[in-house]
Amino acid sequence: MALDKAIDSGKEHRKPYYGSKRFDRTCRNHGSCGHCSENRKHKYTKRLQDTIDQLEQLKWEPTDESDL
């Protein structure tokens, strides 16, 4: 009820949402939309891919029967 009174009396100074945040609830700060979550987790996905690449380089595969 207090928020309604503040809006009516003109004492509410919250800024409105702009851009896609205005239309999509999931696109707000720490949102779950694909674009926002991908941007937010970019550093961690790059680290994960680097780790996967390093593990693939460490795999040892015999080239012929003498290596067994």
C-alpha cells in the first residue's frame, strides 16, 4: 500500500526500464534469457572450453601395435 501512496503523491523516483528489459521480465539484471545469461557467463564458458581443449590434448592414443 505504501508504494501506491508514494506513486500517487509523486514521491516515487524509480527509473523505468528501457530497451528489451521493458518487454521481457527474464531479460533484466541477472536474467535467464539466453542473450543476457550468455553475456554474463562468457568468462566461465571460455575457461570451460580451454579446459576441455587441454584434456583432449592430454589423451594418449596408440598409433600402432608396438606402442601397446
